[in-house]
Amino acid sequence: MTVTVSGFSEIQDAFLAHVRDTEYATMITVDRRNRPRARVLLPVGEVIDGEPVGWLASYPAPVKSAHLAGNPHTTCAYWSPRQNAVFVDSVPTWAADEGSRVHAWEVYERGGPPGMGHDPSPYPPGGPGYHVLRIEPWRIRLVRGSDLRGTLRRKQEPAPAVSGPAGSRSSDKAAG
């Protein structure tokens, strides 16, 4: 059974607890042939004006960049051994402005949500490899492992984003 809620505040505590408990996320993208591709990542997040916002320090690898350019929809999945799960659907965007890049670095350093910080040093903020994806969920589904009860929070699905990191170009050859 799944219960639908209208505001993030109604699931915020459970969402943050499940994400903190899991820490790592699996991000699913889709290639140009509609085949899914999964990768394990360490996003961080915060709540801004009552809405969840995720940040992902990421190398703009050719395959991931091509997938996002061809179909920008992603799902980030969190799963714990207690069978609690969180599914975050979004259309992430490359945050190319310096303010967002510095802010994401600071969220990694201080921990976001609290207790979930990571060492961002592999991505020096001024370095050429430091790129940031901003993740604003349009759909979040929580599943409680003890009884498989689900909670769904859905906003209006956003229009597809087509931006890429500054100076990068996606290649069809990399999409496969």
C-alpha cells in the first residue's frame, strides 16, 4: 500500500533517516538505445525553502554526460539492509556557476544531511575535474522495509534540461 503526501515536510524525517542510513546512492540513467545504466555515487543534500536539493560532485564522464544529454531523467536509489528504500526521480542539471560549485563543496565538507559528509578533495573546487550536478526531485518514493508500506511525494514533472558542464560536449559514440 502506498500513501501519497503533498508536501516534503510530511516525509522529511523518514527521507533523511533512510538516506543517512544508506549513504551511497545508485543513479540510473538511460542510454540512446533506452538501456538503463547504473552507477554508485555519493550525493549530499539539504533542504532549501522546504524542498530537498541534492548535490553531486562528479566528473563529466563521456558516457554519463551523453546519457544526460540524450535523456536527462534519472533515478537515484538508496537501499539499506533493513530493506528501507528511497527512490528519487529528477532531471538533474549541471551547476556551472561558481556560487553553486562552492556551495556544493561546502555541503560535502559540513555534511548534508547532517552526518553524511564526504571528503570532496578528489574534486578541488577550482580544478578542471570538479563539476556539480544539482538534483531537485520531482518524485520521491519511500518504502519501509518492516512492512513494505510506501509513501509517495510527487511534484509536477519538470521540462527536460539540456545543459551540460561548461566546455563539454556529449558524443553519440559515448552513449552506448
